[in-house]
Amino acid sequence: MKYCNLKNALIIASSVFSAANAGGFFPKKTVKYYEKPAQSSAAVSSAVATPLNITQISLDALKRDYPNMEFKIGNVLRNDEAKTAYVHVSQAVNGYEIINSAANINIDIPSRSIISSGIAVWEDVEPFNPADHGLEDLNLDVEDALAKVAEYFNYPYDKDETEFTEKNGIYTIDGVKFTIDKKARAEKKYITISEKYVDSVWELSLEVGQIWYLARVSSTTGGLLNVENIASHAVYNAIPWNKVDITGGRMLFVDPYDKNASPLGWHKTDEKTTSNDTSGNNIIVQENHQGSEIDMVTNRAYGGADLIFDYPLDLNSKKVESYFGAAATNVFVLTNKLHDVYYKFGFNEQFGNFQVNNFGKGGAGNDPVKVLIQDRSGTNNANFATPVDGYSPKMRLYPFTSKSPERDSSFVNQIIIHEYSHGVTQRLTGGPDKTSCLSSDESNALSEGWSDFFAIAMELTKSSKRSDAHNMFEWLYGTYARSKPICSDMTINNLTYSSLTYNANGQLECHEGGEVWVNALNEVLWNFIELRGVSEDVSKGNINSKSEGNVLAIQLVIDAVKIQPCNPSFLEARDALVLAQKQRFNDSKLHCAIWKGFAKRGMGVNAQPPEETGSKIVYTDNFDLPSECK
């Protein structure tokens, strides 16, 4: 696609104000990283003996700094292996979340101490009162809000045909004619409409055609303040699970599922329900050969009673539809494998992974990834939309008609890993109940960089070298998917922090920014590999400080994404990775390997946020290392 995921927002003014950017203003953010206090064994024993009230520790800290502010607890999560608890909080008014506010408090479990926090709140906002501006307060309810959305977009809507059910403040709406699944979701929130005021809104989540919208309707004025498209897009599209693409060939696998991540295999959702096609607990893969905008059950690859998915493949066929079975099988295996691999690295039920049945392990469940392949509603692209936990994400893989014969992105593992990884980082950043914590310019670019990084780190071999140049999605686009190959050799790729500089009247383009981030992560990756070696299959083995370099890099990036604040900057994401390593391993060599990687790409210890200089938003390189790494 030509645009980035959350930045493409339609802003429609209310009677007085309009919400800025993609979903309101962004508050000033305060990020703090604390040294873990040194404690005697007696002190640790005393702390452990104290009941661990994660929520109370977080609220006490917030109330100390913001005594007159109201907060609403979101997710409360813990990872005993990383010795870290994570609390996600929103600023609130009258019990309702303020959109784009976020506080994440990260707690060291053994010491009960806060190790980092990222707090983005408004200190001097008040609820908007229409009467103060000569306006009537319409006080819209959720039914009125849905009617307003239909009116603004000229969609057919009949209130008598819809049914509203409410649980814990969240409304599920059935019978909505203009959405793919005839459903919508709504929740009351507040949104900033100026630096002074927050307005009460109904936030509605609706999947219309290929686009998944978040629409915010003012309950006071009836204005549609903004609409966001929450789909993540790869600008370019990119087989065996850890091979780059079909040029690596195919092979037969027998029961390749991980029993911990998928205890009933890939085709059972419970002990009584089994599929014999490309659907199951984690993934549903089907075609969209008609290019339909209606979300319906279409053809899936069929394995029969014996679940044998062994289809022929002729890539010289003129149309991709002729080898649908082979394509669906590849996508089903890879996406299920990604589910299992990311589970190993900590993207599990409580953190909002994608499953029908969560087996009583936390999270919402009922949200397997839906994958539409050979999707004729588009060409030469792919995308991934990630709603909140409990609602199924959707991946679309389009045919590549720019080649003759046309090529199928279903056979490029790189692009499938890239797209699936968007869903992982989206659910982990800010917690699985948020969809807007990768919506700022820099965090949007980070999302693209992480997705490229995971694809590279998962596909390395013993013959891989630091000097290798990675042309992403090459089977589909040659060397044109990125402006430069991803490479540690500065003569091949010289991108640094300063490369993020852009015109003040524009914005940071997410894929260009993502290239800077992935090259920095690639430096860290290879610093780790030079210390610990490389794994050709990161799905195997346990994870500890002596694991292979790419295993360590993937684990620590996942840990960092959990720790980082909502809408992180490049430097905040860097600091989160440094902290994640301290929390999990506290290894001095790994610590300095991280800093050396970032310093090489201009994000050294003294790097600063960008400044507006003349007509530019300027990022300045800094190559300094902390004293312990010199």
C-alpha cells in the first residue's frame, strides 16, 4: 500500500473542535528507567514474603506523581522467566479511558520495585461542556453513535435490525448491515479535542470491505471526530518455515506443531471439534478468488480424514488459482509455526496471542488469524489488521501481477513473517486491549523495522555472514522492496539516526524510518551472533543467556516491546531493549553488544530526540558508548 497503518486517518470536525492526528492529540511522555536496587538476601526474602500486589504498587506510584488524576487499569501481566510484571494503565475521566493516554509500569518481581515506566498523560485537561460554547449537549447513546457513523459514510442502517449487548462497558452490536461480519464493537471513551479539553466519544470498531475502522463519535456534539484504519501494511510483498521463499524448495513435515503452544495440534479447537481443512485453533486460511468484500467462508485446502495436505505445484501456471491447495497449505503451516514460535518467546494467551481456545490460560480467546490468500481484491501487496484481544486479526496476501506468469505471495515466507509480526508487536505494545500504541510516526516506523528484523533473524543459517546483504521479498520485487539492502557493511547501507530527518510540513514515512530501525537491530543481532553463534531453527531448544545470538536477539526484542511505553520513540525503544537484557540476563557482554549496535547507527548513549530546525525535523547522530562499554 502507499500509506502507513495508523497514520491514514480521516479527520472530520465537530461543531467546535477537531481531534488532531490519528485519534486525538498525543500527550507529553515521561519515560524513566531505574537501576534495580541492590538487596541483601534477607531483604529479598522479606520482599518475597510480602504479597505481590502489582496493581497497588503501580497505582501508588502514579498517585505520588499525579495525586489529582484518575486512572483506569488495563492489563496486568507477568512473566516469571523475565522476573518482570507489567501493568498497563490509562488516564481516565469519570471512569472512562482517555484515548492516547498510557502508562506502563514495569516491576521487578523479586524486589517488588519499579524498574521502568512510560507515562503519557495530560495534567490540565477538563471535560468539554457544550453549554459553555452555546451548544446543546446531545448526550448520544451507543445506538445514536452507530447511526451517525452510518449517516456520515452513507451506509444502510436500520436500528430495529440491530441488537446491542453490554459487558464490562463494552458493547457488541449484531445485525450491522454494512460490516463484513454484520457486527460492530463500541466503548465509551474520552478524546482530546484541544490542549485544554477532552470530549466524550463512542469508539466503534467496524470491518468494512478491506478496511478495519475505529470511528470516534462525539456524544456531546454528534461530530465524527476521526476515523482510523488500523491495518498494518507492507509496501512490498514478500516456504519451509525458516526459508526465505519458494526458491528454498518444499519438503514434507509430520506433526510439526509444538505441544506446549498448540496442545491439541493445529486442527482441533477442543477435544470434540476437529477440522480437516486449513483451519484450526490458531489460523484459518482460505481463498478470496472473487475479490469479495464480504467476510464469508470460502474454499480451504482439504486434507481428508487423514489430514494429508500434499498438493502439486506448478509455478509456470498463468494464474495463481491453479495451485491454490499448495499455497493454502504453505500459509497454514507457516502461520501456525509462527504462532508456536512466538509462544516460545512469550507471546502467549495472557499477552493477547491469536487463538480460538485459550485453554484457561488467560486472554480473551476466540481470535484466530484469518488469512485470505490469492486475494483478488488487491494486487502486489499484503496487509495485516490487528483489532483488540478477542477479535480476529486478518491477513491478506495478494497475487503479484507485476510478474509473468504472476507470482503468489503465499510462497514468500519473509512477507508472511513480516505481516504476522505486525500483529505481535501491536498486541504487545501497550497491552492487548489497545490498538493505537504504534500510531505515532516513530512507533509506526519501528513496527516496520521489527517486522523486517524478525523475518531476517528467523531465517539465518550457519553460512550466514555479517556482510550479507538482505534484499527483502526478492522473489517478488527483485531489489526494490527497500531503498537499500539491509546490511551491516556501511558501504552498502549507511543509514543512521540522522537519516530520519524529514520536512517539517510532512511526516516521517514509516517504511523509510523502518529501514533505519532494522539496520540498527541487525547490528545488535550480529554482535550477539559473534558472541554466541547462530541457530538455524530458533523454534528449538530452551532460552538462556548462552543461547545462540539470533535466539537471544528475538527474545530480548519481544521482552523490550512488552516494556516500552505506548507509541515509543526510537530512543525509548532502544532503552527498552537495554532494560530487557538487564531484566532477563544482566550480562555485561550482551549489554555492551546492544549499545555498540545502536551507537554504530547513530543512536549512542547521548543521542537526543529530534529538533525542528528551519524547515526540517532534524535527527542528529551520536556515536557515544556508555563508559562501561568503552
